[in-house]
Amino acid sequence: MTGTDQPTTSAHQVTLSGALSALVEEFAGTYAPETVAECLEDSYERLLPASVSSFLPLLAQRFTRERLRAAVRAADRSPAPRRDAGEGRPSSLVLFVCTANSGRSQLAAALLAHRSAGEVQVASAGTTPGAAVQSEVALVLDELGIDTGELFPKPLTDEVVAGADVVVTMGCGDSCPVLPGRRYLDWGVADPQGRDLEAVRRIRDDIDARVVALLDDLLVDPQAPAAPAAR
């Protein structure tokens, strides 16, 4: 167990067993069941304590899937994995990192996923993850019609950094490992923590403009988000 030393409840054990079966089937032929089980257990423990403990097994399953998929990419990297318009080249994986993974990096990841319409793979993480996504951040994403129901803070892991093609840091200093062959960007974006809603909207729009520029650089046509809801 981790430093939290919090035992897995019997209900969680049942749900984790189902999650493990699904993940073993998904990664059959790529990872041994023991490897998947170790990653799932580690993911569960890394997310403790969680503000939504009843959903912890599901979050651990999603976190494990993200880590294993990134590890597959890291093990089978191809040079310059950019996608030209209309061509079937592998899409890039863009990783956004901030301190708590509850504000800026969540905004950036959600906006990039929305605007790229699946043409770019997206991940986010925090060097010291918080307990939940900031409510104002979820609200300003909801205004654009972006579903925030599956967003949750996650810790930064070696697999996701190794699998990324582009790593965008926002206010986390030198905490993110620097690996060769990756493109690193540092965005000087204000932290939405403690800001009023109008200020968070401005931060969202600042990040959105940067996302559009990044997509253009990755040779993907950005998809326009829905019009903001009436205020």
C-alpha cells in the first residue's frame, strides 16, 4: 500500500475484479495479466484518498488504461508521429501538466480533445494532484458543451510522459521529467484557483487560443466549440 495505508473495501474489491478482467481482455497479447493487475493496484493506490471514493475503482480503471496505452506508445514510438490532413498516420499524444491537475491542465486537455474531435490523443496530470476538478473549471467547460463528467485529477506517471509526443507544462516548474525525442512547451497561463467566474472564463479563452495554435502546428483542423451559454 501507499502512505495512505487505506484498505480496499469489499465493494471496491468486487468492482476492481471486474475492472481487471476488462483490462486484461483489452490488453491481451500486449501485457501479461500480472502486469495489468500490478498497474491497476498501483493506479488505485495513487488515487487515494479521493473525494469521490465510491467511484474510485472506475477512476482507477480509466487511469490504468491511460497508463498502459501510453506505455504501448512509448515502446513502439515512430519518428515524428504527426498526422497530415486526410492521411492515416498515427495521431500525436499531447500531455498537459500542472500542479494539481484540477484547473489549467484539465481545461487544456478538455479543449484539445473537443477541438481535435479525436484526431489527437490527450492526457493530463498533476505533480501534486488535488482532490477534484475545480467547480468553476467544470462550469466554463460546460458552457461550451464539453462533458466534464469523467474528469478527475491524476498524478504524473512515467508511462504517460514516455508515451507523449508533446508535453505542455503550466506552472509546475521543473517537476516534469524531460525525455529526449519529445517536444516541450511551457504555457504561462494564470491559475484559475480562487478566481471569480469571469476570470476563469478569460483563462479558458486564453488556453483555447493556445490549443487552436497547437492544433494548427500539429496539422489538424480545429473544430469550433459550441457557442457559450447565455450568462
